[in-house]
Amino acid sequence: MSAIQGIDPTTRRVPPFGGLNRTLLTIELRRMLRNRRTIVFALVFPAVMFLVFGSGTQGAEKVGEGNVSAYVMVSMALYSGALIAAATGAGVAVERALGWSRQLRLTPLQPTVYILVKAFVALVLGAVAIAGVNVVGILKGDPQMPTDTWVWCALLTLACVMTFAALGVFAGYVVPGENVMQFLGPGLALLAFLGGLFIPLSQYSEVVRQIAYWTPMYGVAEVARAPLTHELPWYAVVNAVGWLALFVAGAAWRMSKDTARV
């Protein structure tokens, strides 16, 4: 193969780490932060929900090592993180529509690194969303629980949002263009209701509870609140791990189908 413009393609070296670098991560973060509508909704709506449901005399009732207000705060932090993580993952739909992902595939960037970058951005923005709800809780003063419990709940919540980052990537490869969040937004709200984030499952009928146990939000909600409630059924762990594995597998499958076209 002849050299083009003084560069011999046969001598080009693949960048280390499959093309992963700080510049790429910075660009991805900046691109996501430009989506102000999604960012504001993910930060403001769960905080408002916490102020509505986590305040007042009922919020002072004891739950595990804390109170109802702390329970609601952790739930809303999970919902906030899930929303923004899903929106981050779903960004692949817009990138595909604009041809950006096709341009990236012409570079040495590895497909797995592309997904890892999405996961990292989802974690960073998820951490911001979770911290936002927790800061509102601190300023309001209603949530009560030990400091170590507070920290563990926040860390587990952050780990749980990766499930929805994977869901976002999967949906981004299935649903075309900007329509993806029109499905994910209401879908996540419905899952939050079924998962017991807005209303405790004890207030639902037996039939609805049995359905809720199989939904993606139920397991992660139980895991995130476990340090507070000291209750973590084994089937909740299976639910959380199972849905994470399913969404990751779905995202990997759709990504492989997409990249096979080039």
C-alpha cells in the first residue's frame, strides 16, 4: 500500500488503551452537559419529589437505621441517577443519526472503549445527580441516618445506576434518533412506580407486587436502600444482577450488529 501524504498506513500504531484518553473523556462530558433539558430535569424533578414525599411529620417515622425521609431521599437519588445515566447511554442514538458514530469507527477507537467512555460519563453525571438529591436532603435536615450508612447508600446507588446506563445504550441502538428519551423517560417513571421508589410496594395489591418483583427498578432499589433498611432479599440481588447482565448483553449485541455494517 502506497503512502498517502507522507504517512504509510502500514506503520501506524494503534493508540494505547484502544484510543481511551483524557481528551476523549472531556469531549464526551462536555457534549452531554450541553443537553441542558435532560440535565435539569434529572436534577430538579427527583429533588422536588423528595421535598414533596420526604418532608413533614410522616418523614420522621423510623425506618431501619434512619427515618422515612432518608428512605425517600435514597429512592429519589436512585431515580435521578437512573434518569441521567439512561440519557447518557441513549446518546448513541443521536450520534448514530448524525453520523458521529460512523466517523468514530473510522478511527482506531475500539468499540468496547466507546462503551466504556459512555459508562464513565454516566457514572460522573450519575454521581452529580445523586449528590444533588443528597445535598437537598442535608439542607432540608429531615433525613436522619448514621453517616456511614449515608455514604454506603450513596455508593451503592451510584453502582446501581450502571444498569440504566446499559439500558440507555441498548435503547439507543434500537430506537432511532432523538425519539429514544421519549420512550425511556416515561418508561423509567413507570418502572420507578413499580419498583417502589415513589410508593412503597406494601401499598400495592398482591398482583401488582408480584409483577413489581420482576421489574428492573425493584432489585436496584432494594440494594441501594439496604444499608438503611438492613433488608435485602436474595431475589432482589438476583433481580439487580440479572437485569444488569441482560442490558449489557443487549447493548453489546446491538453494538456488534451496528459495527458489522462498516
